Amino acid sequence: MDNEQKYCFKSLLIVGLLTTITSCTNYKANYKGMNKNLVERLDIQIKSGNYAQIYEESSSYAKNYQYSKDEVVERLQTIAQKMKAVDESFSLKEVKSGGCGDEGVYRDDNYACGTIEKNGKKLDVAIWMDNATGDLKFTDLCIYLEDSNETSNFCATDASKE
């Protein structure tokens, strides 16, 4: 290989690496945006009681995991009641950090969590998502309660426990 061929090879290698890095960065930024949008949509759906819509828009994994549509809807209603018992005007978009990260809501590729807290009451919330179709879809919503009387967790689909 002469010097010109080596130069071309190095140039192509550098361009390839830069393209890969740029693609990964853009993908991660887009993923975080999709994550944020899903959390905001869930916040609206839960507050308005659209539990069946949450189920209909959920991942096939969540739909086929363990519970029927009616059971998931009922479990989502229970979770919403428990969140409202802590803070009637809760917001998943503005959850305070609670051991999940430094931001208000910790957002990983397919996970968001935080804490709803008011008047000495506290509830940890976790949301799992699935990206099998290229678009984030709801997989599970779990709440974790710790107080002097009990420690419990409750999930809408239990798919996150797999």
C-alpha cells in the first residue's frame, strides 16, 4: 500500500468513526426525547383515567405477560389512587429525584423513576418501556411504598419483574 492509499484508508476510517459517533449521539438524544414524551403522555392518561388507552398503546410484551386488559386497567387504577393519596396533584413530569439520579426524573433508555412526596408521605415510582418496534411503548408502572407500617411494591403488569 503506497502513501496515498494509506492516507485514503485513514481518512475513510476517521469519517466512518465520526459518522458512527454522531449516529449514536443522535440516537441517544432522540431516545431521551421519546422517553420524556412517553412519561408526559402517561402523566396525562393517568390523571384523566384513560387506563384502557394506556393498555392499548402498551408494548406487546406488557399485553401478553400475565394479566388481561381488565386486570391491567384495574391495577393502573389502584396505582393512580395510591399516587393521589400521596399528592392529589402529582405529576410524573415533575417527580423529585429519589435515589434514581440527579435529575427530577431519571431517564435511561427504557426506564424512568422518581419520587412523589408531600406532607411527609412518599412514594417511589418506576416506569419501564420497550423499544422493540423502534418507538417506545409502555411496559410497566410500579410504585414502591415504605413507611413505618409496611414496605410494599405494586406493578401494573409485573412485566418489569422478568
